[in-house]
Amino acid sequence: MKIIEITGVAGAGKSHILKTLLKDKQTISDEEIIKRYHIREIYLIYLFFKSKNAFDILKILLKISKELNMSLYDKFNFIRNSIKKIGKNKYFASISFIDDRVVFVDEGISHIYQNIVTTKVQNNLKILILLNEFISLIDKPDEVIIVDAPTKTIINRLKRRGHKRLRDSDDIELFVKNSKKNLSIIEKKFNKTKTIFNEDREDI
């Protein structure tokens, strides 16, 4: 079994690329496995806390959340979702019934570099230093696929469909700019990465 994560800026067309990749019979999505085998969120959290360095990781997540200029609700979701992502990785590492198929994980561990992006003022350098420390303590996927697209195309897609954390056009443009900065960091922090530059279509 090979684990490949899909990440990229919101609006880059990750879902479109993932649907294309999953047409291959030798592939399966993480969500399909979770649903098929009725894996509950509490079990993924349990797997996280079984890790030998779980509390060290949790301390870093708390430090990151403290620096994030987000609502308390969004900070809580950041911590919860990060824990779930690690628990999911632990689960995939422990199973053998998937055989030699490729498991595509949508917005896994590598996507945390996008989860920290906001249009508000925050200490991004400190957050990235903490996040890099966090990444050094966890098991990484076999490969990361970064989905990218022209900045103008992404901005137009987000303006058309909206984003739950973005209110106006200026927010969208700044969000995309800040998100793109973090893509290059992913390439440095994960063992194997590949960038798919999505076609210049605004209807994806």
C-alpha cells in the first residue's frame, strides 16, 4: 500500500484532480476506506494519543493555535483536524487489507500548511517554525501531490464559489497570495513531492 496526499491552494482544483486519479482501479480514497470500515473520529483521536510522542506534538499544536489569528472555534478545529490527520496516518500504517493499492488522502498532513493561512495579521514566521518542528515529529506520507493553478484562475474560482473564511475580493486575493507562499515549503519538508499544474479553466 502506498499513501499519497493531495494538497494545494483552495480553488486550485484538487477535487477535480483527485476524481481523475481515482478512476484507476488500483487506487482508493481515504474517505472510502473510512466509510467502508466505519472508522469513527474518536478512534482516529485514540490512535493519535497512542503515539509515543503524542503529547509533544499536542504541545506544538497548542503553541501554533495560540499564534493563529483566528476565532476560538477555528483554532479548536485546527487542533482537532490535525490530530485526526495524524490518527488517520497511523490507521493506514497499521492495516494490510488494502493490498498493493494506492491510497489517495485528500488534504492530509501536508495540507496543514494551508490550514494555517489567514488574511489577518499574525506571526507567520513563528507559526512556520513551529509547524516545521511538528512535521519533524510525525510519520510522513509516501508522496505528496501539490495541485496548483494560475493565481488569477484560482482567485476567479474563489470569487465565484466563495470560501467560508473569506468575506470579500481583497480577502480572497491576499488569501491566495499567502497560500501560494507555503507550497514551496511543502516541497522541502516532505520526502517526495510532485506538482500538477491544473489547466486554466475557471469552471472546475
